Amino acid sequence: MKIGIVALSAALLLSGTAAFAQQGTVTVVTSFSKDVTDPFKAAFEAAYPGTTLEVQNKSTSSGVVYLEETRSNNQTDLFWASAPDAFFTLKSQGLLWPFQPTVEGIPDTVGSYHVNDPDGYFFGFAASGYGMMFNTRYLDANGIAAPSEWEDLAQAQYHDHVVMAAPSRSGTTHLTVETILQGEGWENGWKLLKLIGGNFQQVTDRSFGVPDAVNSGQAGVGIVIDFFGFSAKASGFPVDFVYPSVTTVVPANIGIVASAPNQEGAEAFVNFLLSEEGQLVLFEPSIQRLPINPSVYDRAPEGLPNPFTDAKFASMITFDEGMSSARGAVVDALFDQTITFQLDNLSAAVAAIQGAEAALEGRDNAEARGLIDEAIALVAALPITAPEAASADIVDAFKGGDQATARQSQLEQQWAAFAQENYAAAKQKAEAALALLG
């Protein structure tokens, strides 16, 4: 659904939502790409002539650090991103300002998650779920079945066909990792992530790199936030998207930064974003996000789900943003040291396991089965437990921001050495099993 800017502007003026008349600049720091921000910039500026929406694009983690570093001379009005735990971090540091939007009809929850911060420091503007997008032509050409569950991506047929962003560089990918850990449990979740990781073709620096690889046919499957899949499909790419059964839906948020230079402009943009006029912009083919205002779903493009009426959203897991925020840096570092930076070693170990399992299929060899199980256990092993990951000793080591503390560096080196040693041993055991099978 293409929203005409002129028509939208006229509708805004008629509806009275253009009461804000102050001219000037509204500055927003956001993790969203230009495909998302440009349509909102055009619509907002058309609705409020003389006002400029200045967009500064940063990753979620970089945006948080930027607001922390500039708090004494803040020049930012709004923070706009998908990851709710980033907003909890900013709120806890006194970097957000409370506000009460005037838009009515916004539900209290989406799925099992609160739409807005109960204290009014940030507000959901769209719902986001996590899953897999896949290139249908790529899968057909390679004889690969379309995935439906996370476990599918651990199968041998997906080896070297999957792509994912590093959670340390992408707030939405961090949420995906946390969703799997919370839904499957710490040990089983990491086991699944590592077995999937062994099938990775690459780990990208930014979340945008994943849909780009799938859309272009460079990779077959990407682990993404839902709107990457929906927007690619709406734009004509041969892709589809699926929510696995273990996933969650959370709001993407916006919040007013404390000491905002243009407080009135920031408030106007929040109200615009939540209004029907602003929510309809989410249906642009380049965006395709799920609105948080239920009143617009009667105008939704065909195929876009409604999280307020679709039963599968009610069955999604309840995401614990407190847990995610508290151990976020630890989880991201553990992922990097055991998957991202060990990708070649992990891929070799998993490939050896897959080869041995293929040779064992239909045969009865207890010794080989035992060696394969030992190899899988070595890949799945972790250098820290869930309680340790949330302990003050480890969490505090990762509070140095962009500057790693000595303790952080020590832990990361230990985790990397642990992973490297385990993957080498797992590969040897899998190869020994294969040798037994002739």
C-alpha cells in the first residue's frame, strides 16, 4: 500500500494532528535504515511544514553509548529502535524523559508484552517478531526444504546456506538470541545456536546484511526480525518468512531523550508516529512492520499478520527484558567468542559430525554413536553457566562500553580458547566415528 505524501498531509491537517506549529529541527538517533526512516521523514515534514526531521543512523548499542557520552551536552531529541532492553538501559540511566501521548486506542499489550513503558519513558510504535526468511528460488535450486523451526537450521542440508548478524552489532539479533535462550533454556539454547552456527555461511556486521544476502540469492536462509522478510516479499523478491514456534513478539520503541533541545517537536513526532496517519506509513512496501494501533489493520496489505487477532501471537513466549538487559553484553560476547570468531572451527566440527551421522544412518554401531554423541557434547559445552552469566563478577566486567576492561579481555580469551579446544576435539571424535563406519 503506497501512502501518498500529499494525501497524507491533507489528512493530517483535517484530522487536527498537525497542531504542532513550531518550526525547527527534530533530531532522532535510530538503528533503522533509510528504507524505514525516509518515508516517515517525508510524511512528518509534509504534515509540519518548516520542520525538519534529522536522522542519525547508529546501531542500537552505538546509539546507547552515544547518548551516554553526550548527556552533558545533549543534541538529540528522540531515540528510535527495535530492542526494548536498550530503552530499559537508557531509562535506568536517566537518559529518557517521561511523556503522555495524546493518541487513544493503543492496547496495553501485544502478545504477552506491555506495549508502553508503565512509567511513560518510551512507547511501542510497531510490533516485531523473530524468525527466518528464505529465498525460495535458492532453496529449490539447491534441493533444500523450507525451514519452519529453529531446529531445522541445524540439519545437514542447511550447511553453508544460513546467514545471521552478530548480536553484538545488532540489537534485533540480540533479541533473537535471547528469545532462543529464554525459550529453550540456557544449555539447550546454546547447543541449538552452536549447531545452527556450524551451518552459517557468514555472520554479518549489521542486521541489514542478512536480508541483502537472502534477497540477492547469496544465501538461502536468514535469521531476521519479521519486517525484513515482509518488506522483501512486498518489494518483489522471491522470499518468504516464517515464525518458529519458539519465538516472541515485542514492541519496537521510541522515547524522548532527557533534555531534548526540541521537546515540543519530539512530542509531536511521537504523537504522529502513533496516530493512524503515522501507523499507515508502516504499510509502505519498504517497511512492512506490524502497527501497534489496531485501528489500521483493516487497511493492511494482504498477507501481513495482525498480532492482536492472530492466535499464534498469543502462544509466543513471554520475553523477559530485564534478564536480556542484565546479561546482554555477556551473551553477545559469548556468542562472538564461541560462534562469530570461531566460525571456521565450528563449521568444521559440525560438518564432521554431520558426515558421521550420515554414515551411521540405518546402521547399528554403538561405538560410533557414542563418539558422535561425545562430539556433539563438546560443541554444546559452555565455559559459563546461566547464573554465572548474570553474576556481578562477570556482568561488571562488561561495563566498559567500547573500551574493554582487563577482566573482560581475560574472560573473552578464556572463552575463545575453550571453544577452539572443544571444536578441535569434537572434529577428531566425529572423524574417528566416520573411520569406524568405513
